[in-house]
Amino acid sequence: MSYVDEIYDRVVKENPCEPEFHQAVKEVLDSLRPVVEANEAQYRRDALLERLVNPERQIKFRVPWIDDNGNVQVNTGYRVQFNSAIGPYKGGIRLHPSVNLGIIKFLGFEQIFKNSLTGLPIGGGKGGSDFDPKGKSDREIMSFCQSFMTELCKYIGADTDVPAGDIGTGAREIGYMFGQYKRIRNVFEGVLTGKGLAFGGSLARTEATGYGLLYITEEMLKCNGHAIAGKTVLVSGSGNVAIYAIEKAQQLGAKVVTCSDSTGWVYDPEGIDVAALKEIKEVKRARLTEYKSYRPNAEYHEGKGVWTVKADIALPCATQNELNLDDAKTLVANGVIAVCEGANMPTTMEATEYLQANGVYFIPGKASNAGGVATSALEMSQNSGRMGWSFEQVDEKLRNIMINIFHNIDNASKKYGMEGNYVAGANIAGFEKVVSAMNAQGIV
Ligand code: NDP
Ligand code: 2IT
């Protein structure tokens, strides 16, 4: 049996009931076959793949907090410190009832390669909790965040592990966590990114993931002879990534006609009203059902349906496995030319293969949503240097990073005879830097 297959089988056996982690590992290992085969004897001797798929450390802890009725609630917290070969662990904190160890491991594993692709010195990690922020008061959110950080602060630090936002964790949660870290550890340092601008946050971090997604999409289309201006775009989700993806797509001259949340989706044939979306989601923290009161000509539908609308480009920006084989078939039948992932692993493996087999340009999240973590690394640099850059400076760096990522993954796909396969290109290019650092640092 090949080394790659052996390792995949072991991952499935040794990490039962973690299907998302298996999926993320399978996608990466399948892409790495040509590289692994060319170096098999050395990689086997050094147990390189065994070390790659085993987190350096994983922490699981109790998070007790008091709700507004005076009752104690208990959630589970996680931090998986996956790989520090090229820098301190870096990755977000997800707060969602679906969180479990397997989800955090899939995200942490993806983060290793994503962070490598940014070209900046950051290792891979991820954390989170099964806490559900929906419907909680500010006081309850603070109570949870403080308790979560009371334990997490023992394991993180500006040069050790730097968490950030993800689903359910935005500026409010990062603020409460930062305050508690500072109080307990008595250090004011860049231990979290996505901070408020008044206490070390970076301009353009809020926009970075969505903007970065559009910068790489634009570059990829340009290099394949297409323009983004005039295209019709489907976006799913209506959170941080989706909102700023829509905003930048519109600035680049595209028309975005959909967005969604976990209860329903909107079709606005005149183009999504971003100001309305920001007010509904960022200010009121309300549901998308409210969108119709701002835009009477828009349609609101319960359930899932974004991918049924005819368009040129699809940008899944909500959550994992939200675009399946049936959706991929509908998109292809409707003439979509590109799918670029804003979320982490939103496209199932079968759907990805179908899209690629039908000539759809496909950029995987670890490349196309890397603008968020890249800008987090820029926030870390500004914090270490005790300075701040302008919005334009950060945005320009972000744009250059995304353009570099595209050429890096494009070149890697060509180098291994898989031109245009950006999944293989991203996995290989991300892996090469990590593996060279791991080799240089010996067996650790
Ligand atoms: P937010 O919490 O801001 O928004 C998430 C959006 O996705 C909401 O509209 C939410 O709807 C929807 N959603 C979440 N879970 C589900 C689900 N199970 N089913 C259907 N809809 C769902 O998160 P972000 O925008 O920050 O994150 C979105 C994706 O992007 C995630 O995959 C995240 O890992 C990834 N990502 C985020 C980065 C960042 O910088 N924030 C960077 C790189 C990747 P509802 O509100 O109803 O739950
Ligand atoms: O998935 C991701 O890359 C993020 N949620 C952002 C991580 C970060 O450290 O900014």
C-alpha cells in the first residue's frame, strides 16, 4: 500500500467519529501523492506524514458561565495547536453548537497549509466551543468569553499561539477575551487578532477575508482571460466573510444577487444592498427575514437554495460542506465558470471533483480565504512594532499577498503536471514550505 493510503487509513482508525477531519486529510494527502512518491524513502524514515497529521498539542477544557437567570451553564472549549514549524500557532476560534474536536482538527489542519501559503511566519492552530452565541445577551457573551479565556490564557501568547475570529466570534467576543487575557496575565500584547482599533486592531482586518477572496478571484479570472466586471455572483452566508465579499465584488463591477443564513436565503435581482445587510447582521444581529423590509423587490426563501440561481461565479462563504454534488450539477447546468471558497471546506469532495471535471475554475479555501489570516499576521507585525498602518497600506499588502498566492498555486499545479488544478497547487505549495521547515528542525 502506498505511504499516503497507509497514513489515511491510520487517521480514520485512530480518529473515529471525526468525518470532517478525515475529509480534510484525504483532500490534502491525495494532492500530495506526486511529492510524497518522489521522496517516499526519506518521508517514511522520518515519519513525516505521521507527524503532519498529528497535532503537536490539543487542549480540551470545561467552560462554566452564568446565564441571565443566574443558572450555571457548562460548555466545552478546545484549542488544537497543530503545527508550529513556520511560526506561532495561528487560527480562529469558532463558537457554534456544532463544534467538536473533529471540526476543530479539520480547521486546524487546513490552517497549516493556508498559513504557509500567505508567505508569512505563522503556524497552524484552531479553537472553539460548542457555545451558541445566538440569542444571548451581551452580559452572557461576556460571561462565556471570560470563562473561556480564563483557561485558554495558560496556553497562548503573542509568540506562542495567537487566536482570532471565526464563525460566531467577531470584534465583540475578541474584545472580551482580550480584556480577560490582559487582566490575568498582566501583559498587553498582540495575543489575539481582530481586536478593536482602539487597542491594537488593524485597519482592514474586518474586510480582509472577503476582500482577499475577490482579489484572488479577480487575478485567477484575469489570468484565464475573463473579467470580473459585469459578472453575476452568488454568495452564501451573511457573516463577516460574506458581507465583505459582496462589498468588494460590487466595487469591482460584479452583481451579487444572493446571500443566506442558517434559516433562509435572499435573491435580490437588483443586487444585494450591503448597507442593509450590515445593519441587519452587524448592528441588529437579526435574521435575513428582515431584508425584505429594506428591499421590497427581493425574494426571501426558507431553507437552502442559493446555488439554484443562474450565475457566472459562486462564492460559498458560510460553512463546511454547504455545496454538495447536486448543487455542483445545478451550477454547471446553469453555466457557472468559477467557484472560489470563502468558507473553510464548503464544497464536498464529490462536488469539487465534478466542478473540476466540468471545466469550472475552482480555488480551495486554504488559498482563497487566506486574506483573513494574512491580515491577522499583519496585525501581529504592527503590534510587535508598536505602530499602525493606514487602511490603504494594509489593503495593498493584502492584495499583493492574494495575487502572490494565486501565482504560487498556479505554478505548483504546473510544476507537477496538473495545470489549472488549484486544489493540488494549493496543497503542494502550502506543504513544501512546512516540510522544509520540519526537515530543518529535526525530529520534534
Ligand atoms: P460568521 O459567524 O460571521 O458568519 C457565518 C455565516 O454562515 C452566517 O451567515 C451563518 O448563519 C452562516 N452559517 C454558519 N453555520 C451555518 C450552518 N451550519 N448552516 C448554514 N449557515 C451557516 O462567520 P464568518 O463569516 O467569519 O465565517 C464564515 C466561514 O468563513 C467559515 O467557514 C469560517 O471558518 C471561514 N473563514 C472565516 C475567516 C474570518 O476571517 N472570519 C477567515 C477564513 C475563513 P447564521 O447566522 O444563521 O448562523
Ligand atoms: O479560518 C481562518 O483562517 C480564520 N478564521 C482566520 C484566522 C486568523 O487567525 O485570522
